[in-house]
Amino acid sequence: MKHAVVIGTIMMTMALSACEKESHPTTGASTEQHLNKAATQAQNDFKKTIDSVTTKTKQATDHAASTLDNTIDHAEEHIKKTTDDHKQ
């Protein structure tokens, strides 16, 4: 049984190695080239996603800061008006 597992593993390894070296009939690229291209595309997609999240986070932070500034200004005006009304 152990020999069958070892022989089966060797055969699968050889078959996968042969697939890597043989060109794809449609594109002419090897499996390794296809995998490298897919990995590069995944890297690019990940970088675009990170850049997009960074930009959107900055926009949201800027919007929140602006809204907070407006709220503080409004509160200060209200406090000043209320204080002035009590002084009179």
C-alpha cells in the first residue's frame, strides 16, 4: 500500500511538471506563465483595492472633520448667544 501511494505521488508530480512545461494549445503559454500572470493580476487588483480604500477613508475622514467643525462652530455661536442673553 505504501508503495502504491509513493508511486502515485511520483506519477502526479511528474504529470504536473509536464503540464507546467507544455504550452497551452490556445494561448501558447505554459501553466506556469498562466499562474504568474494570474498572480500579477491579483497583485494589481489588491493594490487598486488598497488605493481605493485609502482614498475613500481619507474622503470620509475629511467629511467627518468638516462636519465636526461646523457642529462646533454652531455650538459656540449658540453658547455665545445664550450667554449674551443671560447677561442682559
